Amino acid sequence: MTSPVYSALYSPHGGPSGPSAAMTVPPRATMPARRLPCRRPLALALLVAMAAVAASAQGVFRASVDVVTLHVTVADPQGRFITDLSQEQFTVLENGVRQDVNYFSRENLPVALSLLIDTSASMESRMPIAQDAAVGFANRIRPQDLAQIIDFDNRVTVAQGFTADKALLEQAIRGTQSGGMTSMYTAVYVALRELDRLKAQSREDVHRNAIVVLSDGEDTTSLIKFEDVLDQAKRAETVIYTIGLQPSDGINLGGFREAAYVLRQLAQETGGKAFFVQRAEELPAIYTQIAEELSNQYSMGFASNNPRRDGSWRRLQVQVARPNTTVRTRRGYFAPSR
């Protein structure tokens, strides 16, 4: 069965069916995504009930921006993760106003992960090492996690749909081949839509959504604008980690600087982190850092005390009552609209 393939051509607003039909070239074939059930934490269920924004008669969790979910990373000056903080040590501010945190957990919740790999021609000499590093990362997923593989050059291909089968993930990674230009914006857009679709299909399951994207240069073939992709990322409850691999020839550094700006913005706005390396041999250590961060996060949620449904952007800030710490989470969210 062939993998879903998307061209770089699309309309960011889609046709009559709206954003979910945004790609002008539909998948050649659909690949069934294997979904493994996971139990939602009791505390999150209580939050939903307390906030009175979600539950159906059957008790199915229905995600809503009325319940704002944050996944927070706290580290010391040496970059070591701090995992012993209590709920009382966190303060969440929305537009500078303190919010009541109704849900708090140090549990390592399941992850739905989209792994994006640049397969443009400039990656040819580095593909074997990049593949090994990506396989090592995929092998760290747990039975309750889900992962998919997306490769991108001129086209964006969902090489493997969501699964917890490590053998299938490795097969998809090993099967990537370099060639063509770079459609990174389209790839990130597709990943966000795939994660959103997974969430809609599994309302009873709770996953932290994450994207990890590896690229060695600026986007050259996407017709979607970066501003549109960034807007979509800010609307999604998805943390994006980016890895910029500096061109090995040292020639196209101007293009790489543009790519570095994009990679930083995607990571900073969503609460992730941007990494930049000069050699492919550094990739395994970067993937390890990302995996360890995903295993050492706090999850918390609140129902905003701002009742206005005006669709405005609301800035978020998380503070902790411990000195010399660095706190990362998404920078904000869009309020509900009528």
C-alpha cells in the first residue's frame, strides 16, 4: 500500500470542506493508523467535570479551548530537568492575570508524535546517519505512545501512519530517500492536521502532541506562507521541537539563517526547543535530549477567568517558586470565538 503523498501546492483555507481539505492534491491512498487506547488520568477527567465544558452523556472527553492545557518544562542553569515541584509552586498568568490551576500532574502522559525528516537532495550524504538517529529516537516510544513518520522534499509523504509498532517506524525511516527541494512548511502543516485528526478520532484518549522536525535548509517549494503555518501551530496544543542541521558545504549559509529563524519561531511559540548542529553525528544526542524532555514534563490545566469569547490572542506565562530555573511552555492561545 502506498503512503499518502501531498504536493507542495495547497490552499491554506481549503475548499468547501474547510481546512481539513486544505491540500489540493489528495492522498494517493490512505494508510490505516493504528491507535492504541490509553486511560485518561482521573485528575484530567475531574478538571473537565469541574470546568463543565466537555463531557457528553457517555463521559467522553471533548477537547475545548475553554480548558487550557499546558505542558511545562522546568530546568536548572545546567539544563537538568526539575521534576519535584508541587502544584502550589506554579503560578499561571493569562495576560498578566493569575489563573486557578484545576489540574496538575507530574505523570509521564502518553505522547502522540510526528517525526518529520528532511529528504531533500542536500541531505544525501547525511541520510544514513540521520536515519540511524531517527530510528534510535523512535525506539524510545512506549506501548502507550503513538508515532508517525513524515518525510519531505518537493512532496510531503506520510511514510508511516500513527502506530506504536517500532518495526514499522524503523522500516519507514529506513525507506526514506533524498532528492528534490524542501517543502518544510507544508510538512509541518500536514503534521499538525494529522495530529488534529488523530485527536478527533480518539476523544477518549489523552495524548501530549509533539512534532520533531529535522531540516538542513530553508523552505524552497511550499506555497503556504510561514505566517500561516505559525498561526496554525499557535492554535494547536502541539509542542514543536526543531533541529537545524547546518549545510555541510558551508555555501548556503544565508538560506540556513532564514531556516534557523523559522525553526526558532516554531519552537518558541509552542513551548518546544530549537537545536542547531554542524555535524550529523550530533543528531543522536539531540534526539536523546528531546526524548528525555518529553519524559520530564508537568501537565496542568485551567479554565480561564476571562469570560469573553472574542477570539483574541491571550499571552501565557508560567512562573515557579524556585530560584534559578528556566520555564518553558507555549506562549499563548486563541480565546474561543462565538
